[in-house]
Amino acid sequence: MRDFEFLEPASVNEASRMLADLGDDCRAIAGGTALMLGMRQRMLTPTHLVSLGQLHDLKSISLDAHAGLSIGALARHHDIARSPLVQIYAPLLAHMASVLANPQVRNQGTLGGNLCYADPSTDPPGCLMALSAQVVIERAAGQRVLPITDFLIDYYTTALAPDELLTHIRIPPLAAGTVGLYQRFLRTPAEHRPLASIALLARREGAVCHDVRLAVGASTPVALRAARAEAFMNGKTITLDVARAAADMVASDIDPISDARGAADYRRDMVRIVARRTIAQLFDLQDDSQRGLQRDLQGS
Ligand SMILES: Cc1cc2nc3c(=O)[nH]c(=O)nc-3n(C[C@H](O)[C@H](O)[C@H](O)COP(=O)(O)OP(=O)(O)OC[C@H]3O[C@@H](n4cnc5c(N)ncnc54)[C@H](O)[C@@H]3O)c2cc1C
């Protein structure tokens, strides 16, 4: 690995100025789980690393009754999984963080680093899209807030300017009666990264569902909301036939990645199955088909 200088700014402003002054040769580092791999493989060769480790304010998780949850970008996946606030106010997210990767990565990697790296084969983007999350971005010159859908632009590409830092992730409060479920499909039990995932939130009034938010993750260049399936499910009593039809819509509306981990058609099939099973499980329907897949699905 190439030698580099390790800088430790004490504030977001100082970090932003360092990133601005040092330009392309400089990278921010949080947990380092993604960055250090890239540097070891010489895909990235920064001469300076700006450590975010001293920015302690960015590690906190707090709740405001009107604004909802605020999660610092430096909160580790493990912190999110174990946070009582997240467990109570966004259980879907706590569950997602508890099954992501492996214990080593969960103990070191941060939510902010995950989003800023913008690797498509990851868990948080879909979950945060279903939660209608926003991200807070700061630089020395000021702050801006973006919906997560505008932050994630493409493969390994975000809306961050070189001197900007992601500082917080905001999750607006959920309406009373909202239930949610996150499920991810692993191609083999030994593989940590998901091949497909579905995050589903809906408000139940008896058997009828409203305000459906369904996001597909890990199978397209950027996670996305399944607008047609959401509209189809809204106001309906969810039966197995409705779940099947909605899952077909989700699968046919995406343009999946095709790579060494899985061809596009395989990913589309897995998205269809995970979507149907997630809808069925959230609405307490018995879906006995594809029983063999159950061992590979991680959800709650
Ligand atoms: C073996 C392995 C398995 C994994 N499995 C999964 C999985 O199953 N699901 C999943 O979702 N993810 C998985 N990951 C990815 C993991 O979640 C990310 O590597 C991790 O969250 C990145 O966080 P970090 O703090 O280590 O980021 P770093 O490596 O420190 O940084 C990553 C990138 O983000 C930038 N950055 C970091 N923080 C900020 C910030 N606040 N503002 C601006 N830029 C910033 C850095 O400059 C760098 O470019 C896996 C990773 C590994 C190594």
C-alpha cells in the first residue's frame, strides 16, 4: 500500500477545508472497512487521509418528536442495531443493521461510510429509501439536506462534492399503525453481501393497507422505490394473489445488475420471490411456495 499522511481534524469545518485544499489526493476515512480494501488493492492511492474519528458529535443517535430519528454518519452498524431508539422507532433499520455483513464489519463500519461508498451490493440504501430518509451534508461553506433518493446517484457515485461530508441521516416519524419488514437474499450462506433485498413499510387498517413504501436493494445500480407496485397495493386488502401481482410488478420494473455474482435474470427472479415473501409475511399470509428459499432469506 502506498504511504499516506493521516490527518485528524477536530471539526467538520476543519475536515472540509482539508479536503478542499488537498483535492483528489485526499480521502475522508471513517471505519476504513471499504477504503482500506480499495487502498490495499491499489484501486485508490490517496496521499492524505482525513480521519473523521475525532468528530464525536457524528456518532450520536437522537430522537426529536417532530423531526424523527437523527443518526450520526459515524454511527457504526452495531450501534444502530443495538440502539433502543432505533429499535423502537425504526425496527426495520435496527434489524437490517443486525444482519448486515459480519460482526467485524458491523463493529467497524459506519452507516455514513456505507452510503458514501455507494456500493450497490449493500443493505442500508433500500431500507433508508423505504423509510423516506434524508441526509445532511456539510462543508465549511454551509449545509444542505437531500432525500436519500437524490444522494445516491449511480454505481459508486453520490451527490457529495469533494469537500463535503455526510454528517447525519434523518428518518421522519412513521405514522401510527405502520408495520415494516426487511428481507435480504444471500446467494450462499457463506456470502455476506445481499444479492437482492426488499424493504417494505405499510400502514395497516384492519386487513387493508395504506401508505405502502417498497424499496428494492442490492440488485440494481442504485436502490429504488417500486412506485407501480406501491400504488397497486395501496387501499387493497392484501391477499396472496395481490402479493404475487405486486411482486411481479416489482420484478418487471427493475433493470438488474448482471455480474459474476448473478445474472440479471437470476436477480430479477430473486427480487420477485423476496418481494412476494416479504409482502406475504408482513400481512400474515401463508406462502408455502419456494419453501427451499427460506434458509437463504434473512428477515424479521
Ligand atoms: C467483508 C465485507 C462484507 C460486507 N458486507 C456487507 C453487507 O452484507 N451489507 C452491506 O450493506 N455492506 C457490507 N459491506 C460494506 C460495509 O458496510 C462498508 O464497508 C462500511 O459500512 C463502510 O463504512 P466505513 O466507515 O468503514 O467507511 P470507510 O471505508 O471509512 O469509507 C468509505 C468511503 O466513504 C467515504 N466516507 C466515509 N465516511 C464519510 C462521511 N461521513 N462523509 C463523506 N465521505 C465519507 C470515504 O472517503 C470512503 O470513500 C461489507 C464490507 C466488507 C469489507
